[in-house]
Amino acid sequence: MAFLLRVVLSPFFFLTDSIRGFILGSPPRYTHPTAACALLGNNNLWFETDFVVFHDLLGAPAESSIWLRGTEIRSEREFLVGDPACDQIIFNPPSFETVHVDEDESLKTRYLVEVRHRASTSSADDTLVLLLVGHGNQNGVFEVGTDKLKIKELERSVRGTKGTVFLITTACYSGAWQSPLWTLIAAAEANEESVSIVVSGSGQVRGGFFANALLAEHANEFNINVPCAGSVNEHGIRGQQHPHDFGPNSPRLPSASFRHQSLQAVRESMHQWRNQIGRTYTSTDFTFSPSTTDPVPLMPFRSLESFTSNLHTFQCSAPSPPADCSSESASMSTTVQHSTSMAIQRLSVQEEEQLFKLANKYLKSKPIQTLNETKIIVRCTELLGNRTSVTNEARCSLFVELKERKRFQELARAIAYNLSWETTVKELGEPDSEQGMHRGPGRLALQLQAEASGCLVSHLVKKGEPSKGIRPYEGAANWLARIWERAGSQKIEKSDWDSAVNQAGNVVARDDPSE
């Protein structure tokens, strides 16, 4: 019956968005991309999942598009998208990426060349979509392997284009990439990390929440409901997943509703969907710029009414239990020395015991599942779930990272006590507790305020080096800034700060915190 209905209505489906919008009395809702220039900056399963989702979501012509990355993405595996408490959509894509292997030209340079070519040859009717999937840092740069891509470099590559340009980016702090040269659709605000979908008890990867939310919003515009986890009631119990229309046997036909007529309305709708699910997803806001209420052509994604689109007929897998961490509620002077390596080939029995204690405590603190945190969450879950499956090398690496974090937390705690903030610590909680690890909006601004007042929390920040497998860590700095604020936001004299830090270093050196 569904097939016959498609045949009867097919002439209407082949109309352009503009003509159909005129017939329906609404402005065109979607701007189908005429070209896409996508870049996967880092080899990471979470990012690869997003890359695959956006490939199907955009539906850009293959002959005018390029999907760049450093290594092949397809390895005979499925990509699952969705919260563990609902059905997950299965993406099983054909090979579509271009693997860059030229040693004389960097991946970043190749990408900028490809962008410049498409921008310079575009016409006024063209829509070029730029996609950046990967790591971003607080300095507003996008990481391409060991290289750095800056906003000014991308602006130079698109300057002078005659068509419309969209920039979609999944990176942390991606709200900083606002420019008059493009419409920005970003996973986070300029001072926030983007958030990944929580990990299930099996440790399977499910991509970034931003891509999932965009997919849900786009499908909703065609009256198709994506799988969605049930809401949590007043007793903290999550209900059954909501009914959805995905799957190969779905009887529902997509039909454009033109429900939201501005980027601001789209953003608000995505936030409402996010808030309905809850978890730690609410810790980050999406950025759309310009966020205008004026009716404009929006969202450069393929129409679900098109016969070339079968997105809503993809297979789904059943819900799975979430990992414990996704339960409801997710030389010392004035500088801290950061250790980034440890010459361990195999952990001792005592170190093994410490590792399991640290991993268990880390998961019980319900860390927010940002893209930076998700990998360590998965590793801890795998370790506690099946001890024999984790290699010695992986155990050593995880032990070093967890022990390093514990050291930062103990230093922050000792500094707070040395500054006579014991009462505030008891009110807020220890730095490794669930309450103590909570990160609300504006945490970076708070850290800067603390710094300006002499509470030099930046000394407790570990810079990340993704190319070396070193993840950034600012949890201790965030905790100490919150303690400083609750204690009255007072100005701290340099001599008092130096004394507090030196005493803290001596205490931590005498007492191994992981014992």
C-alpha cells in the first residue's frame, strides 16, 4: 500500500522545494547542497560515526563533493547512533571517503585547496556545505592530526564565493567559528565542549549527540519520528522509549511540514528534544549563527521525500543497558608539573588493585560524556566488565591517566584546604565526587575570573595532545574555581597562593592518593 501511494504521489515528490513551498504557501524549508567539502580531522570511532551520519544526512552529489580523511573509514563494521535507552539506527555505509596519502601535502592543506576550488567555481544558485568533524580546543582551532586549522584560513578559502556557504562542525568550542562568510551550525558554544551519546554497558560507540539531534530535527520536519529515549519521572525512573517511524517496514511516508521557519526555531526545537531525554546532554548548547527569526532557506540536508533517500528505512537495533556512568542525574612551586608517560610494561598486583579502584570510582562519579571523556569511559567499562580482554598496554595507559587525574584532584583539594576553604569543600563535595565533577555552563569564564583574582587554576589544567593519545583534563581546575566562587570570590595574594600550592605539593608527594 505504501509503495502504491508513492507511485500515485510521485509527480508531487519530484517538484523542487521552491515550487512545492509556493503551492503549500510556505517559504522553502531546505536548501539541498550542490557540493560538500568534509574533513575528518582525527582517527576516532566517535568522529567516524558522525562522519557517516552527515554523509547520509547531506546527500550531496558525489561528483561535486569530497569527504577527506587520513585513513580508510570502513572496516566491515556497523555504526550505531542513538541513546542506549532506545533503538539505535544502524548505518552501514559504502566506501565514500577520499583517503589522503600525499606525504608532500598535509591533510589540512589538501582540504583548504578543495574548499577553495569549490568556492571559486560556485554560482549564485549553489550551496556549498563545509563539514569539520573532530577535535577543537579552547583557542578556537580545529585539530587536523598534529596540524591546526584556524578560522581565518577557512575564511580565506571561501572568500569571494558567489553561492551560499554552510559550515557544520561537531568540535568542542565550535561556537567560536562564527563568520559573515557562512551560516554556522555548531555542536557547542564557544566556551563549551561538545557532548557524545552515552556509552552502553557493552561499550559500543554511538557518535556525538549533536549529529543525533540534527537527524531527529530533520526527520521531524518530514513527520518522521526518530528513536528517542523515554523521559525520567519524578522518582528518577526512565520510561519506555517513544514510538518511532524508523525501520525497513515503516508504514509512514515522509511529508514536509515546514514547521520551523528560522534557525532560531530549529535550535530551540533541538534543545527541547535534548531536554526531553535529559542525561548530561543538557550541559552543552548548540550554536546557530546567524540565529535570526527571519524566514530563510534552512538546513542543507537532502529531502526525505526524495526517491534517492532511504534514511528512515535503515535497520535499528534494540535498546541496551547503559554503563554505570550514564545513570540518571553522567616540582611544585606556582606551577604543577604534568607527567605524560610512564615506563610500565606490566602492572604489579598492587597497581592492578589500584587501577580497578580508580576505574570504579571514576565511573561512579558519573562523568559528563563529552567527546574527550567518552574514550576513557569506554576503557573503564571494558576493564570492569571483562578483565581478561584488556591488554597490558591498555591497562598501563589507563592506569597512568587515572592516577594523573587523581593527583590533580588531590592537589586541588589540598590547595583549597590550605586557603581555609574546608567548609566550602564539604558543601560542594570532593573533586572526584559526582557533585564535585559537575560542570555547568560558563565554567571557562569562571576559571578566567578566578585567575584574575589570584586563584591560578590554570596550573591544574592538563593540555591534550590527541595525536599522542593524551586527552586534556580540566576537572580539578573547574572544581577549584567553583570552590573559590562559593568561598566569596575573594582576591588571593601571590604569597598566599604560592604557599598554598607548595604545601599542597609536599602533602601529595608524601601520600600517594591512589593507595
